[in-house]
Amino acid sequence: MDQLPSVGPGNVLRDIIESGIGKTVRLTEIYRQDKASYIVLNAHLVNSGRMPDLAFSTAGDEGGGPLRDFYFIEQDDPSKVVETIIALVRERIPKRFGFDPVEDIQVLAPMHRGVCGVESLNRKLQDALNPVRAKFFDQTRNEQVERYGRVYRVRDKVMQIKNNYDKDVFNGDLGRVREINADDQTMMVTMDDRPVSYDFTDLDELLPAYAISIHKSQGCEYPAVVVPLLTQHYMMLQRNLLYTAITRARKLVVLVGSKKALAIAVRNNKTAARYSRLKHRLQATVDPRK
């Protein structure tokens, strides 16, 4: 009930629960972290409509104090938010917490477009974490390929965005690009420790995944998440979106943005109405005499 509705039409899970046709259990405990975790504390605060504890609003806790698992870095300028996120992912979090910048840290953005949207962040993070190396300059045809307006490079982090039963890969699966063969027009991606081959014409099934949308992250978990929150995300600043982002992390959450945007998200518990009539149809199937 506290998670995000599906991207597509309908409201199936909520309608089934609200129909009352069967028994339901509401989970109130978060088991990903210790109960003393600030991730757990702040997730509960957000879910109840209260501001998270921002006592540790430092820029990555470089000061040598005890490590904590929840931080807020205040920054109102979108371009500086991007710079901060790059520095956090590339240098500060790996140095302080020991996380791998690609394997362990996931940037989650509320929207796809804009300076701090998924598409822009992916381009910036790709250049920061996986630039074209000088010694491969004369061999770039086997280091990267551009298709559908996106650049894919060897070592890139990518996400499958469609179910493909022939390849046994599914929407939301993450992988790493291992080989690009310009002669054969194929790209090899490692998914769950197994190689999966893609023709260049199939690359519309893959997206760069240094940053992904919060919606795409639902059902997943990561050691560390970094989340931009700005008023330019106004249309998507909702309590369940923020709650989902915070609870994707096992060990570390870093929010980067404005307190105003954070407050808007915490207060906004309204979701767009979806008129499916599924709840009423389910209720109509229940015989009141039984």
C-alpha cells in the first residue's frame, strides 16, 4: 500500500486489498537494516508524514567520525547537485564506506528529464565512471557503440527494460557490457554472471543504468543509494516515491537537494486517481449470504 503503483494502467494490488475479498497482512517492520538504523527510522518518519531526521546533513561524513547510514546534503542549484552526485559516487562514498562506485552504488532519480533526471545523470556518470580511454582512441569502434541516441561502452552498467524470454532476461535486470563487436554488430552483456548477446538492433531493450528512475527500482535493493530531490521534480514529489527510494538501500542513503523539495514530498500523500472499477467488480463477486 505504501509502494508505487504500476507505470502502466490499472491499480491491481491496491484494488484487491481495498476490495476486502480476502485476508491481508500489513508489514510494518523493515528487515533490510538493523532497527537502530537511521534508514529505518527515517523511512518510518516519511511514511507517517513527518520530516526525516536531518541531524547528519554533512557532505559525505569525511570528518572521520562514526559512520552513519543516512545523510542529507543541502543544495538548491541543480547543476551543483549533479556535481555533488558525481563526486559522491566516484570518490567520496567509495573512499569513506568502501563501496564500489558501479556495482554497489545506485543513483535513483524521480524523473527521466531535466538537469537532474535519469537521462542527464547517466551521461554525466558514464563520462565520470567509464570514459573512453586514451589508449583505445584508435579502436573506439570496439569500445563503444551509439544506437537510439544512446552511447554504450565496454564496462558500462546497463538495465534490461523489456521481458525477453528468448534471452531469459527480464525488465529490471542489471548487467555490465563486456564486449562490443562492430564487425558482427553484436554486444555481449554479463547478466547474473552469464553472458547474453545482443544484436545492435536489439539495443533498444537496454538502457544505461548508472542512474535509474525510482519507479524502476521498486522491488530491488542496493548497498547504497543516492537520490536527487529538487523542486524541479515537483510533479513526482510524493511520499510513496520518497519512501520507496529510501527503502531500496541496505546500508547507505544519501539525499542531495533542497529541504523544500523534501518537505513537499513528505507532505504529498496524494496519488493520481485510477478508475479501474476492479475493486467494485471484486466486491460484487462476493455473496453477502456466505
